[in-house]
Amino acid sequence: MTTVAEGIQYEPVIGLEVHAQMLTESKAFCACSTQFGRKANHNVCPVCLGMPGVLPVLNKKLVEFIVLMGLATNCSITSRSIFARKNYFYPDLPKGYQISQYEEPICRNGFVEIDLPDGNRKKIGITRIHMEEDAGKSIHDQDEDTLIDINRCGVPLIEIVSEPDIRSAREAYLYLSKIKQIVTYLGICDGNMEEGSLRCDANVSVRKTGDEQFGTKTEVKNLNSFRYVEKALEYEIHRQIDLLESADHVVQETLLWDADNGIVVPMRSKEEAHDYRYFPDPDLVPVVVDEPWIAGIRERLPELPTERRDRFIEEYELPRYDADVLTVTRDLADYYEAALQPVKDGKEKSYKAVSNWVMGDVLRVANERAIEMDQFPISPEYIGELVTLIEDGTISGKIAKDVFEIMLEEQKSPAVIIQEKGMKQVSDTSEIEPVVQEILGKYPDQVAEYRGGKTKVLGFFVGQVMRATKGKANPQIVNDLIKKSLDAE
Ligand code: ADP
Ligand code: MG
Ligand code: ZN
């Protein structure tokens, strides 16, 4: 994006630091549970309480998860990485330091691809991904004093640091969405920004278009939704351009996004790495991962969102739009593919028909009921069967909508429902013909109109016959029979 201000073009430069909370069962360096919502200070032990003399032990699952992420984002995996102490005082950090990785992170030099609105793809570099632990929580609103909850201390996080390759607030949004998609496909993070499982700090600067050198950056924190990331960046980009335009300069600082007022407010002047007095943690041995072990993790990599999207286009001949929607989450993509089972040896037409049902009625109901796909009341195979039943003429598309509604309530197969409720489509002309004659007899004026050239009334007759047969007559046959009768004399 370039932004024009009084003839000068500016270009934003953005790099994101994303924290993702890992779905391990225990904490990063002790056996305490990571379960959310437990009573305050109940998921704790001497290690995560920062008692003197205790020793942390690394959770192997955390290493597996970060290596999965590194491989999924094309990083090289450092065979020997170390932990560092990041020292700072905070009431909810009893140790007085966070265990993190500083000088030798486990993943480096990767990239992810985002899909730009114009259809092109763009690579966003990943500088590094490292392991660290979360801090606790200060609670200010439950007592006149501040309360401290240590439950979250030691909960494993990975931090994904991007290169300053992002050039607009929109691209930042797309990058973050892609990161969310990847971590949820991998099953290593639930991706919920509102609940803090995915957190993002946005670094942004602006420069005159064409300039080589980056401008001074600020860092915006407290972005707890995708929408805020985009809005806050737009605000901050314009704030910086205004500063430069008024011959002022951008101060390197950390800002907080104030969502209520739609502005950023200064939080503190930017701390530097040396402020943290990083040094290698003497309590933890280096993390050594060898090639065979990494190869084992690589084998567990699932098909990733972009690959799956591309395969949907290729294999099922779906439009790009459908493939994008259907692969947004792994669960939805799984649902779609399970729904294809009954039509699997069918034609591309059936694949598209199943896609229409999933993107249409299925997603509509899931959204209305605010449920995830794994809770969806209709099993996916039934959606595939429903499409098959429409295609072989057992029911009309219209009746199928009714069957769908019944399936939401009664967990039965569409074939059983059609049988039980007598919803089968009538294609037997000898059953439909008398109804056609009755309707034509009932509306002589419209018959005259048709014969006088106003053939549009055909639709009216079809509607009447469909209504008289409670929607069960095969609409194509109804159409043919009416036309034949009307054109006869
Ligand atoms: P710091 O030491 O201030 O934390 P880093 O070099 O670690 O800075 O970078 C943090 C993030 O800021 C990275 O995502 C990086 O891509 C981004 N970044 C670095 N320089 C700039 C800049 N001039 N403008 C925008 N983003 C930047
Ligand atoms: Mg940083
Ligand atoms: Zn503990």
C-alpha cells in the first residue's frame, strides 16, 4: 500500500511478533497442568512459583510442537539451541525472569505465503520462532488490592517473529490469518485471539516510497482481535505519516491500542534487548534435535491449508472461492471431504453441489448456532447422500431443503427420512398428468394468455402443480407435461 500525503508517497513497513500458546497438557518446564479456567494459583508447583533451588525440566512435547511449526513455515531447524533468561521485574513473574530463547532459537529463516486480494501470492519471511514461557496474571478488579494468579506462569508459548516484509495493514491481517490457519491445522494452538491463545505485537514504520532505509518503528501491543490488528495499524501508519509531514519525527516507543477510542496511546519508551540482561540459563541443558528425530516430526506434518486449498481446486475442480472457504479450518475441510464419500466416484458437478451445501446451509446453521464443525448435528456423509438423492431424482432440490431441516433435528440418514415421511419425488407421469389437467382446467384465462403468446405464465402453472403435489412432483416433468398440453391445440 502506498499512502499519498501532499504529493509525497509513503510506504508502511510492518513486522509482526506473534505469540501462540501451545496445546500441551503440562507446562513448559514443570508437570503442572495448562488447563484454562482453574481456580487461581491451583496449577502451580515450586518450579513455576520460582522457589529457590528448583530445577526446570523441558517439556518434550513443546519441542515437537515448535519443530512442527518450523517445518510448516519452511524454517531451518537448529540442531543445538539454548535457553536464555530474560530478566525483568513484574509482580506476576515470581522468578524475576522469563525462560526464553535469545541467541540460538530453534527455528530460523522460514517463510509463509499469503494470498493477496489481487490473486497473487507473497512470501513473508519468518526471522525466527522460539520457545518461551508465559507470565502470570495481575488481577486489578476483584479486590481493592491487586491479586496475583500464577496459573499461567510457565505455560508454553512459541514466538513467531516475521521479517519486516509486510507492506499494509491488510497484508498484516492476511499474514496473521495464515499463521492462525497453520497453527490450528497443526493442532498445536487453538488460535483464539480473543482468549489470548494467539497474541500479536505489530511493529510499524513508514518511509518515502523508493527509499531504501526503513524509518523509525513503533510497536503496538494489546491487539486481541484480527480486526484490531488491521485498524490499529491503519491508525498508526497515518499517525506516523502526519508526524513526518509536519517535519516532526517518529519516536521509537511501545504503544497500546485503545480499542474503545480507536487510538494508540504511549505505554513506555522502547526497551532494548540489553535492558533484559539476557544470558544463557544455567539450569537448562541445550536442546539437541537430530535429523532422524526431525524426520519423524516431518512425517507427522498434515496437509497444510494452502496445499489443501490447491488440491481442492485441482482434484475437485472447485472454484478458488469455494476452495478458500472450505479450507479455512481443518475441521471444515475434513467435513467437506467426508461429505464427498458418497459421491466420490461422481463427477465434478457433484463435488460442486456438495460444496454448495457445505458453504451454504451447513455453514449458515453452524454460524447461527455458533458451533464448531465437530459439533455439527448432521454427519457429513448424510450431506453427500442428500446430494446423491437429488442427482438421481429421488427428491427435488426444494424437498432436499426440508430433509436438511429434519436431519438437523433427527439424526437419521436422508434416505430414512424420505422413506418415513413419504417425501420421495413423484416422476411417474401418470400420477402427475391428472394434476396438470386439473390446474389447467381451473385457470382458463391464463391458458388463453399462454396461447396468446404470453408464455411466461408457464411458471405460474408449474408453481400451482408443485403446490398441489406438496412439492413432490418432479419439476422438470411437470414443466414438460404442462408445455405439452398447452402447445397441443
Ligand atoms: P526489537 O529489537 O526492537 O524487538 P527486532 O529486530 O527484534 O526489534 O524486530 C522486531 C519486529 O519488528 C520484527 O518482526 C521485525 O520484522 C520488525 N521490524 C524491525 N525493524 C522494523 C522497521 N524499521 N519497521 C517495521 N518493522 C520493523
Ligand atoms: Mg522484539
Ligand atoms: Zn509448576
